[in-house]
Amino acid sequence: MRIASSLGLLAFAVVSACSMDSTGPTMPSHAAPDAASFDRSSNTVGQVFTMSNAVAGNAVLAFTRAADGSLQQAGTYPTGGSGTGAGLGNQGGLALDDGGQTLFVVNAGSNNVSAFDVRHDGTLEQTDKVASGGVMPISVTYSHGTIYVLNAGGVGNISGFRFSNGKLSPIAGSTRALSGAAVGPAEISFDPSGHWLVVTEKGTNRLSTYAVGDDGIATGPTITASSGVTPFGFAFTNAGGLIVSEAFGGALNASAVSSYANAGNGTWSVVSASVPTTETAACWIAVTGNGRYAFTTNARSGTITGSSIHDGALTRLAADGVTANIGAGSAPSEMAVSRNSQFLYALSGGLHAIVAYSIGSDGSLTPISGGVSGLPNAANGLVAR
């Protein structure tokens, strides 16, 4: 009982340290534009999506991305489900399919998942909504026609679905338990091959891995002990390496990032162990498409730390750990890299905004104008195409 209580307190502390909420005033929601007002100019080269996570009704907030990286409001699309109105302690609440043509969104307050067709002009059309297979879905991932959802409520589980012709169908026998009850999961994601699923567990300091067969059924988990304390967000390199943030319970200036190689049996071998960010509450990770650079947001420091990746090993880009300084109280959270890896976007709970950076060939980050503000307090998740 004493151990369980300690894990619960740790999980609470980490969610607080990595909170995306703000005590500022609630900002107005975005209204969906009509057809005439939607920007279909040739300057639009992509989109960025987040979600409101609102209790009264979750919605996707869509923004067009111009060639210079700037964003413009494009519309609000109700998911048909509800959010929680609070931080989810997660990464990956939204996911795109391999071609960026379908968007999947969790509805943590109503225990379901929504699917949207991303049209050529960037507008969205909802195609389905299904029960998530558990309680409080917080993260979703896609690979080769299969999606898996991480449910954090109750004892917690993962559950799989086939996606075809805009519809989601539960995969019989795919629901699997986590490594224990109430382990404080943060994210689920397929590796690039689609054969492995990884879940980070904040409360147990574990990486839980599931093998996925051709039938879409996951088996496991196989447990790898995290190199550092409080593994939270993660991302894969294009070569299949695993990069994981370590929040260290929100301890001051104690956060780190670790890298791993796939051992091929459901476990992960440490390549770089707990490379310090020198910052506080490193919780979210993004990796460039070429696999050369990884970035982590440090929620309590208001900064982004960049690392170079060479043969799977991490080297901090800046000695002081500050590749970009968003500012005190900005509470940066999830990030997304544009499909051409020219731009990095970060969700800022403190600023109610998405901030934007150009990514240099050396991994440096240069702020660019054209971010967006006025996001809801509980906005969650970020993907870009």
C-alpha cells in the first residue's frame, strides 16, 4: 500500500510538473470559417492541428501552414466527443496516418476516438467515431491500416482497431493490459516498422513494448527499465531508434533525454543514458524526419532543448540546454515537426498559443512570426503536415 501511494503521488507530481493548463482566462474558441473565407492560396503548403479538449465538446483546431512556416486559422471541427478540460499528462492525443490524409483524435472525456478525412485543401470531414476500448483515451497511433489507443483511466489498457474506407473497426482480442494497474501511462506509438508498440509509464519508470502481428493483435508487454526517472514523451528516428524524455518527477534542473536501440525481442538497449537537458520537466519529444535532431520541451523552464543524433547517440546542442527560450510561464508542451522538417511548432499552455521556429541545418531554432494565439486553456496535442 505504501508503494502504491508513493507511485500515485509521483504520478500526480509529474502531471502537475508537465501540466499544459494555465491559470489565465479562458480564451475564445475559433469559429469555423465559411468556404469563401478559407485560405486556398498557393502559399498554403500544409496544416497544423491541435484539439480543444473541452468538456462541453472536443474539437479539432485547424491551421494552414504557409511556405514561410507561418500559420493561419482555418477552422474548428467538432469531434462528436468530449474532453476533460484539464491536462492529460500525455503525448500523442492526435495522430496522422502515413500519408497525412487521415487524422485521429482522442476524446478523453467520453471514452471514444474520432477519425477525420483531411481533404486536399486542408479542410476536415469526420468519417467515424468509436468507443476507445477503455476509459480516458489519451494517446493514439497509426501504422499500415491499424491504430492503437492508450486508455489511461481505470486500470489502463491498449486497444486496437482496423481503419478502412474511413471507418474504425475494433480488432477482436487486441485489448491488452499495461504492466500493472494505474501505472501513469503517457504515450503509445508504433515504431517505423509497425511491428512494435511502445508505451511509456511515468509511475513505474518502464517502457512497455508489445509485438504486433500481421493480424493487428498485440502481445505483451515486455518490460524495459527506463534509463532515467519518469519517462514521458518519446519519438522514433527514421532508423527505428527510440528517443525518450525523462521528467525526473519535475525536480529542478534534473530532466534528461535517453536514446535506445531495438534489441529485436521487445526490449530496448540503452545507447545514451539520461543526457541532461539542465532544465526542468522535460516531457515532450519531437524528432526531425531525417533523424538527425531531437527536441524536448521543458515545461517548467519555458525552454526547448535540442540534441543531435549520431548512430543513435545523443549530444546536447547547447551547453546550457537552451536551444530556444520561449519564456517564463510559457509552459511549452507537445511539439510537431513539419513534413519537410523545416519548421518546429510547440504548444504553449501559458501563452495559449502555438509558437513557431525554423530549424537550421545545425539543429538551431530561430523564432518566426506567424504563430497563433487565443487557444483554449486545455488545448492538447499537436501534429503537422
